[in-house]
Amino acid sequence: MTVTATDPTPVSEAPKSSGTRLVDRVLRMRELAILAVFLVMIVITQLGNSEFLSEQGIKDLLLNATILVIVATGQSLVVMTRNVDLSVGSTLGISAFATGTYLQGGGNPLVAVLLAVLTGVGFGLLNGLLVSLGQVPALVVTLGTLYIIRGIDSIWVGSRQITAADLPGGFVGFGSGGVSAVPWLALIALAVLVATAYYLEHFGGGRELYALGSDPEAARLAGIPVRKRILAVYTFCGALAGLAGALYLARFGNVDSGTGNGYELTVVSAVVVGGVVFTGGSGSVYGAALGALLLTSVNSVLPALGVSSVWVLAINGVLLILAIAVDRIVALRVARTLEKLKKRSARRG
Amino acid sequence: MTHPSDTGPAPVLALRDVSKSFGAVRALRDVSLELFPGEVHALAGENGAGKSTLIKTLAGVHRPDAGQVLLDGEPTVFHGPADARDAGIAVIYQEPTLFPDLSIAENIYMGRQPKRALGRIDHKATYAATLELMRRLGVGLDPGRPARGLSIADQQIVEIAKALSFDARVLVMDEPTAALTGSEVARLFGVVRTLRDQGAAVLFISHRLEEIFEICRRVTTLRDGAFVSSEPLAGMTEDDLVRRMVGRDLAELYPKQEVEAGAVALSVRRLTREGVFTDVSFEVRRGEIVGLAGLVGAGRTEVARAVFGIDRWDAGEVEVDGKALTNGAPSTAMAAGLALVPEDRRAQGLVMDMSIERNIGLTGLRTTVKAGLMDRGAERSRSLDWAVKLQVKYARIADTVSTLSGGNQQKVVLAKWLATGPKVLIVDEPTRGIDVGTKAEVHRLLSQLAADGVAVLMISSDLPEILGMADRVLVMHEGRVTAAIPRADATEETVMAAATGRAAA
């Protein structure tokens, strides 16, 4: 079927690619804006405290962000599909303890990490099955699994605790080591981040996640395997939460039944600050990672400036609301610009 | 004209004695349909006749309970939309199914993107292929632009481009023209004719009978889920077709009563909302129906919203019965006796998950209150009263509105506002997407309201409706009223001339 000659009355002779450039610019702007806020904050802190950006200082900034970046990467995929996974904190906690228990018995560190990831995969699958098959809102389902996993963790762990002394030295050394100012853990997070971003941008399965979040009904009609994708996304998110558990153990060397408690809210904040919109279909993992970096840096910046760390939570809250406000304003502006483009082209037609 | 199967090619796609039920509702009963290459086939029927279910069966969304789907004469089972698509069936739904956040190119190629090594998407090739599709369709849409904010007409072009992109042999179009202006319909028909001439089979659904006669060769009619007939259109009249759809003779479609206009009820003076509409002045008298015509985007809906107080205006004034309305206050507009039946009944007119009773009751929350509490009995009797007056077809008044057909939903919106006893009624596209039977009822109702002394302002893109129902026609173009034409002088030509900004002849 080839159409060559049709009614030559183009109703909407849109100016070439002005729409594209606009949207690209907005999206890039969103990530650049977080980066700018981050850099301003760092510069101000450095001016106030010249010790701040020492080699150890930079290393701490990166180390603090690492675990959040990994979990936020998984979470942003879930949020893109108009869902949410509140159980990531519990998954992180139980994976960390499982890894610790295994290593305590003299296990191989690589197998230990794999074990953590598999634990996460298991709980991710559970979430995915409940959300995709049960047709129950993700918020409720994962709130349920948050408590279930935490409950299992508490029963299993009891009042036990794993400390750095129980772990192989190499494992803990890896957790705090690195190439000059760049920790190994940050390199792992970066690898995960870049691979995920590449998949989202360049593979059909990745693009389908955006489609799915943008309009679930249209996705179904376009033949996208909606349930399969949602299952996969939750599994991936769980796997990253599990991996984060192992890295948490390596970094802090200290795990008990409360590990990761309330972490899901920090993760969701990072994702939202990073511009992944809760209504699905847009945002990027790079944005989420920048959001994570920004939120964790507040923790280091305040003490460096001599401000009490009791302010951290309040400041994170303000950043969150600011981010949402900015998104809203940008969305309104884009809508208005598109409207103008349409009017202009209609007039020309 | 002989039946094509006697001489011509075999049907590409056919349904044979297909039935489909949803719970106790039998949506389709023993329906047969044959689509031939190079032919546009109409599917006619009132709302609720089973057209949508039939389309979804062709699209692989529903699987028939009984009967067969035949592809090139072979019985086939579609396990999902992807199967139907792979078989070369493209469906353009009434509600566009695009991904607003993704680009036009991605929308077209979602799930079938051209690939590079290692299964990676070739974004450049996707873009180029889309550009080529746009060129073939003769439109200047930028493939990289997001689907968000596209007009309905452009969204349909994207859907057609999608169909082209996988060389669809069957194109199913569910009311593609419902929201289009005249020139957009002409463009769409140009594209459809080209596809037809190149051998595609097209199934076309429209409530506008003149369109069916313009572009289709044969018609299959459904009524209440059952097959009525499948026959050539040549030699049929609109009345014949309506009789098959409705099952009875339809009283006049535009039953306009002549009413002596009374005092001015609604007066709008020099109303301006910056960048939206400018210097809009008009009056509507008691007993009058004033039609507000114009192209989509001319600012008609926006004027109605401002008059009712949903949006603020920047300059000018609005009076109901000589009393000025407050800027941006729907509650005072309602108290003054103004009612607005909005264009988009799903999003603005109804709470879809609430019962019929409660939807109608919403506007009466202040009157059906006793000692600060809702009087449920009063609400029910008030709602029942109006539902009966408007002949809404429902099982129980406590059923949710979402279970009703489009025409009946529209009646519920009307009932909701008529229950307030308005002096001035503004209706925005009152019959869009509803069947002829209900359309005639809505028209009779509007005419009766005018006869009872209500001032009616009717916004409509349906030109015959404007010409058939209005005492006077106001025409808007790019935010200004460009003409006020009395009934005697209003013709398609005079109205279109003003609507497109050409000087009135």
C-alpha cells in the first residue's frame, strides 16, 4: 500500500521540529536544573569550608549517594509505568542481612552479592505478580509487602546484629575503597545507571515502559505485553534493591532488623526531585540519580557549613515540593506553547 | 450494482455469525460482515447497537463467544491486538490511542521499531520512515514532536500513518469525523479514497449519514446487537438507512418550533479574554435558540466557559435578566439561572462512577437539603422525574453512568442541568457522537425548552444542526464574532464563509 497523491491541504503545517526542540530542551533543562542546584550548593559550601571538597570529602559525597542512586534507578522505572514500589527499604534490609549471614559463615563475596540480588528478584517478582495480576493499586500492594518483608526480617533477625568484625576484611575494604576519590561502589552504581539508561533509550522493551506509563489502554491496544512489562519492572527494581542491600553491608558493615526502615520514602523523594513524574510516561534515570545525589549531599553540606543536621529532613521536604512546583509550572508552559504552535499552524492552514 | 462477491475478489476479512456477551448483556448476536479490498464499507447503527464490540472483535481485543473471524476466507483466532495488527488490520478508535509523552515517530512504530545490531532501536531510521509517511499523506507534522497537544484531526493522521506503516490491508475507522471540521473531513476522505484505490478494505463508522453516502459503497446495519442488513448504498435514501438503524420511521430530525422571542435573557457585551477571544457581544432572548458556529478552536467553547464563570474574562460584561454576573464565579451564574452543558461529557459533565440518580442530583444539592442533611428521597424523586422526562434508557436509576450508551449519558447531563430550571441554557456540541434517534430527541427537547421561554445558546460544529435549529446564527473566527446571520439568510455558504474568515458573500 503506497500513498503518493492525496488531498494536498495540510491543515497543520507545523514549523519544522520546533515542537521537538521545545520538549527536548525542557527535559534536558529539568536535569540541568537539578545539576545546577547541586553545583551551586557545592560551590557555596566549598567557599564556606575549604575542607569540604578534599579527596575524602568528594569520596564521602559519592559514597553517600551510591546506594540511593541504585535503588532510585529501579524505582524510577516502576514510577514511569504509573506504579510505585514501597517495599524497597524492606527488601534492602533483608538482602543485607542475608548477605551478612552468608559471609559470616565464610562465604564467597561474589556469591554473596548474587545472593542479595536473587533475594531482591524474589520479592520483586512477588510485587510484580500481585500488581500485574491482582489489578490492585501498586501503592496498596507494596505497602502490604513492605510490612510483610519487614515482618519476616524481624522474626528471622530478632535482636541479632552483624558487624564489620563478622565480615571478611576484603568485603568491607571494597566497600570503602576506590580509585583515589572515586569509590568502587560509585563505579558499580554508575555502571548500573548507564546500562539502564541505555536500555530505556535504545531498546524496544525500554521504550514500551514509557508508552505503558503514558497511556496504559493505548499500550494494550498497541499490543504491548503490559503485564509482562510490569512484572519485569518490579523484578528489576527488586533486584536493584537487593544489590543495594549487599553494597549497604559492604559500606557500613552493620546490619540489624531495622536496616532500610523508611528508606522507601527517601527513594521516592529522589525519583520525584529528579523529574520522574508520578503520572507516568516521562522522566529519566539520570534525573533520578541526580535527585539522589542532591538529596544525599544535603546531609554532608549542612555539617560542613556548621548547620545542625536536624535541618536535613526539612530541607529535603522543601526540595521535593520545589521540584513538583517546577514540574507543574513547566507542564503548564509547555501546554501553552504547544497550544500557540497549533493556533499558528491552524491559521496558516 | 451486484454484490461484489459475485464478481469481484473474495473478502479480506469477514465475520460469520459472531456472538459476544458481557455478563448478561448480549452485545452481538449472530452478526456477519464481509470486507472487500478496494471498497469502503459503512457500519451503521444507533449507540449501543454493538458497533464498538464488533470493531474490537476485528481488532483482536475481544474474542467471539460463537462464530468465526475469517481472514482471506480462513477461520482465524486473534489472541490479542498484536495478532490482528500482524494480520494487517489497523483500527482507528473513536478515542485516540496515542501516547502523549512520546514522539509521533515512536507512536507510529511502537513495538515495531527498525532495529540496528544487537536489537537496538534505530532512532534515525524511525524518524526518516515517519517523515516519509507524512510526506505520502501530504501533511507537515514533525515526527519528533510529542503527541501531546495534537488536534484530533492530526492524531487521526498519526493513526493512519501507523496503519500505512505496516501496510494495513484493512482499515477500521470508528467515527473518525466526529470532532473534525469540514476541511479536515475533506482531507481525511482524500486519504481514505487513496487507500481504497490502492486496494485497502475500509470499514467506516459515522453518525453523519451524508458522510456514509459520500464515501461508502455498501452498508451493514446493526440494531440492539443484532444483524439487520448488509447491502449496497446505491438506490438507498437516508430515510431508508435510518429506518434500518432505528427500526421505525424517525420523526423529523430538526423539529424546530416557531417561537415569538421575548425579553433579552442573556446579554454579553464586549467580552474579552486576552489571547483567546476578543470583543464578543451578543444577546439571547427568551424563546430563542441562537446557534454559535465556527471552526474548532475559534473560541466558542471558551466564550461559553467565561460566560458561565469557569474562566475569568479580562474585559466586558455579562448580564442575565439584566443582572450583571460576577467575573469567574459559576455559583452566581447558576443562581442567576444559567446552565452550561459542556462539550466533553465524560470529563466535565458527569461523574462516570456515580449513579444516574446522584449525577442528576448534583446540581440540586442546595435544594434537596433538609436541616443541613441530604434528603435522599427528594433527590431520588427529582432525578427519576427528569430521567423519565428525557426518556433516558437505563436498567436502574442507581446504576453508574458509565454503563449507559453515549446518547443516554448526554441525556443525563441535560437532565442534570434542566433540573435547575434554567432561564438560559448553553449547550456545547449537544449531539456530538450520539445516534440519530437520540439526536432527534435532543433537538425536540431544545425546541420545547425554547417554546417554554428558555433562552438557548447552542454551540455546534454540525452545520445542518445549526441551520436546522437556530433562530439566529453567530459565527466566530479566531476569537471574534464575524457574523450574525438571521435564520432566513443562513446557509452552509454564508456560515462557512464567516467561519473561515472570508468576507460574507
